[in-house]
Amino acid sequence: MNVEPTGILILDKDSGMTSHDCVFKLRKLFQTKKVGHTGTLDPEVTGVLPICFGRATKLSRFLTDEGKRYVAEVTIGTATMTEDAHGEVVAQTDVAPDAFTGEAIDRVLGTLTGSIEQVPPYFSAVKVNGKKLYEYARKGQTVERPRRIVEIHRLERTNEPVFEDGVCRFRIDVECGKGTFIRTLAVQIGEGLGYPAHMSDLRRTRSGTFDERDAVTLAELAALETVEARAERLIPLEDVIKRWPAITIPANRERYIRNGGRLNDVSLEFELFTVYNEEGIPLALYRRLDGTTDATVEVMLTID
């Protein structure tokens, strides 16, 4: 392929692969080096992982910050070191079949909707004093973990609880803001019910506006015979940036924008917006400065 592939691929990540594994395979499939993911998914988690190609890699940090949607299974009665199904069991309490009702679960879910506080799991990539928490955990070291406020926009139970073998399992559908740990949310649900708990299964169904219905697997991409055929699965950069509000500047200001000049008196209420010239060519992505009507350039975006 003579032209560098540019755009966003909505990948349906398989279980057992890291996000970096996916990037490595995609570089080979698309015969290009300029590939980056938009935030890691744990190896055993499946689902939507937007992948940026070519000039679209400039947008990866903005796409990472967008909201997510997950479906997960919560197991009540057992807690693990990693807060998921793959860690060492650290607490266990038998759950009787009449321990609580579905309605009781729903009440707990209601208390965990909105702005809530979370403490990141030890087995996570959150950094403390320049080191990732999992680096401390692997050495058996403890460190004070930072508390954070996250947004749970919607949290619903999607099936009836199943009681068997001393545990209770049910599934949830979660829409949340950036930085939310669904593993930790499962633990918090257990705390609300008075039992140890962990997340026993997780799938991301949406990332920002990218939905699983439009996702493609690595196997499906590999089955396509040419790089050109695979590139047809990319969302063009022009379509990706339409997600942000836009303003058009006159021709006499185009050079100023191309040089990264600051914009004054920005009337848009949105934090991020795209600046176009009079020919409809996107020039740059700008961010409005907090508490001001000024905005500074974040990424130069000209599409040739």
C-alpha cells in the first residue's frame, strides 16, 4: 500500500491479548508502524478498543478521555487480590440463597450511580511516586493509593441473581466516565451488600461513540486478502473529527491558525473544537482554557 493508512479502526479485542499485542499484530496486517491504541484493556477483557492509524494517532489522547460502556458479571461471596477472576482468593463468605433480593441489589446500584469515590486496585497501571501500582504489588510492597472521583452515568442489573455453590452472580450494564475501574465497582457492590466480591467477566461495548456493532476482530481482518481491503474498515480522519464542534475562520487568519496561534473570545461552550478554513479543510483541534474565552491549539489536523 503506497499511501499510509489513516483513520480509526474499531477493534473487537479478543480475550488473552494485551492492547500492545493488538497494536503489534495490526502493524503487520496493515504494513505500517504508525499505529496506537486509545487506552489499555486488561488481557482477559474483550470488546471495543479504538485503534488510531497514521495522522489519526494525534487524536488518541482525546479519544481515551471519552466515556465508556461495559457489561460485566459480578460474583458476590469471593474477593480476589486483583479484584477480578484471575487473582488469588483473599476473602470468602458463603452466600445463602435468601441472603438478598434483586431489589436489594438494585438499591445498592442506585447508591453507586453519579459521582462516586474509588481507590484504584493494586494490580493497575495507576502511578504513585513514578511507579505503577502493579509494580509495588508484584514486590509485595504497599503504598497509599490515591482516591479519585469517577462518574457512573448509568448502572443497571440485567438479569436475575443466580445463587449456587455459596456465591451469587448477576450481570450489570455500566456507562461511566474516564478512569472508572469496573473491578473496583464490583467490589463496592459487594460492600454495599455486606459480602466480599469480585468482577468475574467484563466486556467493553462502547468507547466514546464507537460501538461494538461496528467492530471487527483480528481474525476478520486477517481473512481479508489485501491491505487495501483492511484499510476500508478504517473510519476516515475527516469523519472522526466531526465529533467535535467546529468554527470556520476567514482566509486572512489561516496562516495564524496553521502556526498554532491562540484564539481569543471563543464563544463556544465546548471544551474542544475543530477550526476549519473557508474551503472546509480542518486546520487544528483547539482546547478552551479553563475560566477564560481563550483557546490554545492542541493538534494540527490539516488533511492533505
